[in-house]
Amino acid sequence: MQKIQSNKKLPAIIKLKYFFEKHGFHVSSRLADKLGMRVTSVRLFFIYISFVTVGLWFGVYLTLAFWIRLKDLIRAKRTSVFDL
């Protein structure tokens, strides 16, 4: 990583990026030290968990959409008393 010469000239988004790079990876390394694992394994675990949670909610969305569609089909097939 490059050393930052003047902090005042950088845009706010770059400062935020450097902040997360400096402090974010430290969390996974401390957790890996406590668990006795490699840091790359902990980082990969976080990446996989994020994909699983996104996929899980996509599955819930598809299930609810199918359920609502099925409910509408069942209600449409019923005949009303007023249709006689």
C-alpha cells in the first residue's frame, strides 16, 4: 500500500477506503489468531457467508412469489354465489 503524503488533498471516499483497508483486515487477522486459523481462511469464510445470505434471501423471495401466485390461482378458480 502506498504511503499517504498529504491527507487533506484526498477525497473523502479515498480516505474511507484507506480507513477500511487499515482497520478492516485487522479484524479478520485478530479473529484468525484467536481461532488458530489462517487469515485467508477467515476472509474466505466471510466471503462465502455473504454469498450464502444473499442466496438465502433470493430463495425466500422466489418462494413467496410462487406462494402468492398459487394463492391467486386458487382464488380465481372458485365460483361466487353471485355468478350463478
